[in-house]
Amino acid sequence: MLAPVLALAIFVGAFWFIATERASKVKTVLVAAGLMTILGLIPGAKVFYSEHEGIDWNVIFLLLGMMIIVGVIKQTGLFDFLAIWAAKRSRGKPFRLMVMLMVITAIASPILDNVTIIMLVAPVTLVICDRLHIAAQPFLIAEVLASNIGGAATLIGDPPNIIIGSRAGLTFNDFLVNMAPVVVVIAEAPENMVVVPFYPGPRSTPEPG
């Protein structure tokens, strides 16, 4: 009876430190995991070697591989080029720019990890919005929504996908065939979800003379 109470207390304590940012997230997680192991709440062998109760190494190495790939792509300036290209093609029109950035994000997310895609696209979006004197919040929200929806299409697009796939025994093609059509159908939802709350939309403001 004591073990569940201790596990719950450690979880709540760690969650509180993370939510309030009273301590480093990495240190908090490591301390909480260490306490769980020291107190015997999780057997050490199962943490590393149990397929169902331990660490999912498929996810860990997927994220590691994606970080390496994205790190290499970042050096090429590909995402900077695409974002600047979208800004030029939109001719400074906010709604058209938002749609183009969402399309770029949604297309890249199923191929690469959606979290790392946002980390690459968001800084360029902030620079473009600053140059055009428009609010960046609607663009960032739209990109996050597009990234999550696009990443749901493939087994490697989102970390939870690989967990679901490994537990359910799904192949890459199984996931793609079942999820891609749904993603295509709901792909237009983010722009409506962002444009309506921010109606009449972000507008350009004249530069100070």
C-alpha cells in the first residue's frame, strides 16, 4: 500500500517542480527517476530491459536519429530558404503567408519529427513576422497545429506514434494507410481554428516614418 503512495507523491512533486519551473526540468526528472529506483518502486532491471514496462528504446533512438538528421539539414539552411521563399511568394499578405508556412510544416512533419520541425521553423517565422510588422502568435499556433496533424500521418512523425506502433505491432505502411487519409481530411482545420479567433487576422502596420 505504501509503494503506490510514494510513487504518486514523487510524480506530483516532480510535476509541481516542472510546472512552476522552480528547478531544471532535466534535474527534476533525473531526481524523480532516481528516487523511484532507490525506493524500489521500479526494479532496475525492468527499467532498462523490460519491453513493456521499461524504457522504449525505439523512441529514444528514433529521436536521436531525427535530431542528427535535422541538425545536418539545419546546416544547409533549407528551412530558412523555404520560409523566406514563402514570404516572397505571399507578397506580404499575412493569410497567404500563414497557409504557406503551414503547408511547409505539415509536409515536413511526417518525414521528420514534428517537434524538431517546429524548433527550426519557429525562429524563422518570428524574424519574418518582425520584418512584416505583424503578430507572430497566430503563425506559431498554426504551425504547431499543422505540425501535430501532419506528424500523425506516419510512424516516425511523432514520438507517441512509434510507441503505439511498437505496442500494437504496426508497420510503417500500416500506420500510413490508416492515418494519412484522416490527416489529409483534417489538414484544413488549423487555419480555420487560428483565423477565426484572430479575425480579422493579423494586419500589417506601416513602418514609423
